[in-house]
Amino acid sequence: MTDDSLFFTPATELIGLVRSRRLSPVELVTAVLARAERLQPTLNCFITLTPERALAEAHRAEADIAAGRPLGRLHGIPFTVKDLVNTEGVATTFGAVVHRDNVPTEDAVSVARLRAEGAILIGKTTTPEFGSGPMTNSPLFGSTRNPWNLERTSGGSSGGAAAATAAGIAPLAIATDGGGSTRIPAACNGVVGLKQSNGVIPHSQAQDLFGNQTYVTPMTRTVADTALMLQAMAGPSPVDPWSLGLRAHDYIEAARPQGDLRGKHVLYCLTPSGRPVSRDVSESFASALQTLAALGATLEPFDGSGFDVEPIWRAINHTVWRARFAPLVEKHPESFSETFRRQVASAAHVSGVEYQEAMFARSALFRRVQGLLEKADVLAMPTLTRSAVALGQDLFGTIDIDGQHFENVRAHWYPWTMLFNMTGHPAVSVPSGFGRDAMPLGLQLVGRFHGDAALLQVASQFEAAANFTARRPPAL
């Protein structure tokens, strides 16, 4: 394979090519690294590339094939890791100037599990400081551009992972999601972003193990590749109490688009009450619902009132940030962006009682979502209320939706993503079309708690029927 089709070949197919010796790991990794180096000045999606280490691993992978040794599930397949996730011997800066020289001594559990299956790390992808925003920019590395339109954001905070994946640099990416940070950039870049159920992939870097609402996640171009990553990354670990006791699933088999959706009940809602939505998103969502109905699913609307969750999420999340980062900001204020400093400072106004009230509200949200899923297999809603915003969008500015300007970017751009970080239910963003601006749009599907395999089955059926995976960003 010598043309660009190699770069957009799913990992599920690359595995067969590598194992049958029609494509060598060295050839694959060499090509991917060359593409990354070529596109990096345009997209700015990496903080670092690891060519020497990756090629050495590729040569070992090739030797293992030649010698007939046992091969891992992902043998010779390239992957990237977001700069928030620890990688042994490779810089992990968290997008922060104060950690620019940080080099972990061990891999995060998620990284170690991919490498144990033979996957090859090619580099670390960009993130805003500590994953603190829905646009990927930081004082350390600047802004990451969207491959569909270089004047638009790649989203965040896993914007580097999404841009690299959408641009055909590597088929598999480790991302993270604390309020939508995988699903937002997935929708912006036309790729698949899963936030799995709480505990399914152990989080070895969480500091609040029991109140944690952040997730280490897969990001890929297809649902089948997401299932492939999930199969490798999932499973109990003593580092994460929520992972203990969970039973194993065959995610790969679940993600095969077999049969139809007859017997499936889908509850849907366009936006929480009072939230705006663009005409493009509204039309794309209506089309997505038609696709689900054509597959045999039964559709029923649900009431979006009472889902104004951003204040609850912010009270919890920003208090955590203040506890973690206020001492750093006080010591090195010049090293952090004004946006990050402002977010950390905002939690000073949240009392201990208000924080606990937000945690009570979080529990109530869980019960409400559980109630919806007692009578439905899946919930459906748009991932975002509009396509990717401009590259220079200010988190504390207004957001434009069809010519109207709204305060509070989080509450008006991604009102549906934060909810499921707090409740722990699995949620996946899959490509659902394109707007009049030729930018990708996403559909968010939500499954029952620990029903990740069933959710992937619905997502794969939609993906196959909608058939947006063949679209590629403009030539870069």
C-alpha cells in the first residue's frame, strides 16, 4: 500500500495485513511517522514524536512475526497517547509549562495494556493545561487546528488526539474525558469518541478514586476500532476500585454490525430545555433518528427539562482543580494562561456545603438517567449544539449559534456531555453528517450502566447505515 488509503485503513484491517505479512510493522510505522512529521507544522497535534523508540519496536515486532512467536492482539499497530496520560520514558507535560520536563517512570495502566498487546507508541498528543477546556490550546504548545478547516478548533481537551486520528496519522488514540473531552473533539473532527462506564478502563492517575468523574478513553475512526481498544484496555486493576469485580465482555464481537435494531427502544431529546441548537445540528439529528428508525428501533422523545447540569459539574470539577492546582498557580502564576487561572480561582467561591450539595445533585442525576434507561436501551441526542467553533474562541466569551450569541460556552455548546461524566453511564459520539459549513457533526448515544457492549452494538449499526466513515478531511 503506497497511497493515502493506508493512513485511513482501520486497525481491524491493518492487523490482518500485518499478520499475513502483506504489510510490515516497520513499513507501517515508518509511513505513519512520516505523515505525522509532515502534518505537525499544519495541525500542531503532537507535543512530541518518538521515532527512534517506535521504529525499534517495529523492528522487534517484525522479527517476532518472522520467528513465529506469539503475537498480541494489536501487534505492530501504531497508537498515540494524550499528554495527560503517563508514558514511561516519554515526556508527559499535562500541557503545562511547569511540567515541561516531566518524564514518568512508568506507563499508565491503559498505555501498558495496549503495549502488552503489541501496539507501538508513536507520540504524545496536545491538550490544554491539565485538560481544562473544550479548545486545545496552551501556553506551552499553542493551538491545535482542525483538519477539516484550519481556522476551526479541533475541540478539547483531547483535540490533539482527535486531529491526529481524523488526519490519518494513527488509527488508535488514548484520550481522556472529564466533561466531554473525548466526545467534543470526536464530534468536531468526525471520529468516534467513547466515554466508557465508570471503572471499565482503570484510571491509574485519579487522585479522588471514589468521587472521580474523569476517564481514560479510546478514540478511533471506527466503532470496531474503538471496541478493539476497549478489549485491550478494559478489566479490573487494583489501582481503581470501580474496576474491581466487573465481568469481562467481548466488545469486539458486540461491535460487529450484525442484524438490525428491531426490539431496541431509543429515547431521544434534541437539547435540554432552554438551550439553543443550530439548524444544521437539528437537521442532522432528525436524519440520525430516521436512520435508527429505519434499522428497526422504536423511538420516543424524553423531556429535557431539569438537565441544566453545567453548574453542578462546575462546582465539583473546579473545586477539584482548585485543590490540585491552586498551589502551583500561586507559585508560578506567569506560567499559566489567564483562562486556566480564572477557572481555578472560580472555585474559591464554592463552600464545602455547596460542594456536597453538588455531589447530592450528582446522585440525583444518576437516578434520573437510570430511570430513563429502565424503559429504554439507549438515549440519543446531538453531541454538540453546533459544529467546531473558531480557533480563537474564548472560553469566557460568547458562543455564536446561527448568528445569536450566548454566554457560557460550556452550557450552550455541549450541554449533554458533562451529564454522563457525573452519572458514569457509557456515552459515545459517532459521526452523523456535515453542516453547511462542511464541518463534521456528531450523534451521542448513551447506554445502560456497564452496558458498554450493547451500546457499541447500536453505535456500529448506526455507523454502518449512516456510512460517513469514508469521508476524509481536505488534502493536507
